[in-house]
Amino acid sequence: MDLPDKNALFKKRIFWAGVTLLIICMGLIWRSSWFNFSAFWSKYGGDAIWAMMIYSGLGIILPDTQIKKRAGIAAGICLTVELSQ
């Protein structure tokens, strides 16, 4: 059984942390008064940004997971949160 390279995992986690920070900044700008989006884009754009942040956050926690598996877990988390509201 091959063990993952700790340096490679660290680099992947740093990459996903940077992506997550960029997405958080994008979400804050989206909700600011700098842009005047239509009601549809204001409501659902923020949800899409939040879902991207969940996916990228999973990239920090599970850096060696396959894309499809990570996307499925993220979709499950997002669906659970949306249905619980």
C-alpha cells in the first residue's frame, strides 16, 4: 500500500486554502453594495458561491479524494443544509 507524500498533501491543502479564501472574498463582494444584480442573481448566486466554498473546503480536509467523490460529499452537505432551513 502506497502512503501519500506528506509534502504533496501539504501543497494541495495550501492550494485549496487559497481557493477557499478567494471564494470567501468573492462571496463578500457579491453581497456588498458594489454590484447591483437582479433578484435572481442576488439570491442564487450567493448560494452557488457558498456551494463552491463547501467543495473547496473539502479540498482542504480531503485533498487526495477523487473529484467525483468530493463533489458528491459537497452536494450532500449543501442539500442537507438547504433542506434543514
